[in-house]
Amino acid sequence: MKKEVPHDKYFLKSLHQEIDLYDRKLAHLEKYVEFASTADRQEAENKLLAKRALLATTARQLAAEGVEFDPCPRSFRASADTSANG
């Protein structure tokens, strides 16, 4: 039997927290982690970006369905500010 995950504001909050975590991991990777080659760095970065993109897609889908939670992850706020100003 498959357990249904609740899609409420608390689930969305945890998604936002995970997205923030991946944003911090990406920033750490960019600043502090050393790799043998740029291909290795790109591969590690792409893995994190893929996981983050899946979470972001789910969070945006929930927001589109009407589930509300503030504040959004920092990266979502930055892109919203850019689109509002541009």
C-alpha cells in the first residue's frame, strides 16, 4: 500500500527548507570544494541542480494549486524580484 504524502503548507515549508539547503550546498561547492578537473566540478554541480530542480518544480506546482506558505526560499525571492523589476 502506497502512503499518500500530504500536500499542505507544512509540506511546502519543508520543500522550501530543502531548496534552501541545496542553495547553500551549491554555494559551498562553488567556494570551497576543490576538484581534480572542471568536468568533475560540473558533474557534482549538475547532480545538485537536478535534485534542487525537482524540489523547485514540486514547490511551484503546490503554489499553483493554491497552497500558500511564506517566506519562499531566497532563490525564489531573488528571481521574483528580478522579474518584477525587469
